[in-house]
Amino acid sequence: MPNLLNETSGLMAFVRTVEAGSFSAAARNLDTTPSAVSKSVARLEKKIGARLFLRSTRALTLTQDGQIFFERVAPLLRDLDSSDEGIGADAALSGRLRVSMPSELAPLLLPRLFTGFAADNPNLHLDIGLTDRFVDLIREDYDVVLRAGNPTQDDLIVRHLADLPMAIVASPAFLETWGNPLSVEHLAVVPFARYVLGGLIQPVRLADGSSFVPAGRVDCDSGAALIQAALAGLGAAYLLRCLAAKELQAGALVTVASEIALPSLSFNALHAFGRTVPSRVKLFGDFIAREARAVEAM
């Protein structure tokens, strides 16, 4: 591999083109012209002796070599871009913080984030994306991703924030019909509003590691829909307890099979900065960890 220490402009042009999807979009990001970006990428390709993009009049496609190169270079440029952050202990946070979080948890976290963290850091630009899809953190240019569940990408840094309890809930009227199960065998025959992910019905998991696929005639792809189905008496719902905290407190829903132990779901922050974590990412993680403990207790 040739020495690339003098190719910062070409590396930046390449990474921004991948993230933005075109030379024109990358040029706007870098405050230059599409021609300049294209020429910088061409010089970089010549330097490393590999084609990074397949170009046509209608499309710009990353090659296999380009994908491998991007996955190696993008985290390094992120570290370089944030290397001057936090030099002073009292340095104010500034720049952009792009965050992805689950849409289900947004109603619980966003009010705290906006009235707390955002208010305390007026020079910080927040870019918040809500999705239950696990985003491609590097390619989609996110600084940090919040996710519930065990992470599956080994190349990311994972910070554990909290353990969110699961619960099975139902309406009081539903329990009058079906009774409150005292055993797993009884629970397994109770109809559920079932959670569907990627076209697959998700099982009800128990703390001892066992699980079962619930029966039911209502399938939903969100916690909000599960709650509405449970309120309507169409089935029990297995979900994060914090999502139904208001309904449980009001008595509109009640806990089902409280004697049967359920697991907690790990809530994590993930990033690709390696050991050089920008102050904005670290302090955001500190803030969310404190707030997640309040959500955990719901």
C-alpha cells in the first residue's frame, strides 16, 4: 500500500462521495466543485492502483475494492476530524452530532434529550434519525447509534447503557376471559398480539432461556400497535415494560403472569471511533446512560 499521508484531500473526497452518493453532493459538503472532487478521487485511485468507483452517466457505484477501502479509511478520518475536541476540560461542545435511535423509545428519550442535553449545549447541531432498522453507521454517516438488544456488528465499539425489563401486559377485561396464567404452559395457550420483525413472528422469551411462539390473530410491527391491540382486548402483548408504563400506571393495562421471570433487553450506544472518542459522543453517551436508568426503572 502506498504512503497516503499526503492524500488527505483525496481521501476526504472519496469518503464524502460514498456517504453522499455522488460527486455533486460531496462537493456541496466540501464547499468545492464536482469536478474537483472527481479529480481528487481519480488521483487517489491512481495512487493506490485500484478502481474505487464504477462511473456511468447515470450512476456511481462503489467497487468491491472501494467498499473495503472505505470501511478502513472512514473511521480514521472520523478520528482525525474530531482530534481537537475536548483538549480543554471546559471546552464547549460544538459541531454536528448525528444520532440514530429506535422510534419506540423516542417518546421517552427525546423530551429529556431536547430539554437537557440540547439546552445545555447551544453550539451543538443535533441530527436525530428515528428508525428500528439497524443503520449502517459508517456508510450512513452516524456518529452514534442507540439500540436495544445484543449488537451484531463486531467492528463497532459498544457502550452498555441500561438493561430494560420486558413485560407481558393485557387489558383487565382480557384477563377476566382468559385468567392470569400461573404457569408457562398456561401462558403458551393465551392469545397474543404478536410482534413481527422482518416477516417473522418473534417468540416470547423467558428468563431461564426458554421461549415459545405465541398464538394470536393480530400481528404488529411496532410496540405502539401492540399496546393498542392489548388495550382493545385482542391479546396479551410481550414488549419493553417502559413502552406501556403510562397504561400500566393508569390501570388500562395490567401485568400478566408476574410470577414468571422475564429477561431484560440490553440498551447500548454504538460508534465507530475506536479509542479516540469525540467529546460530543462521550458526553452524549453519559447523558443517555443517566436518562436510560430512569427509563429502566419505569
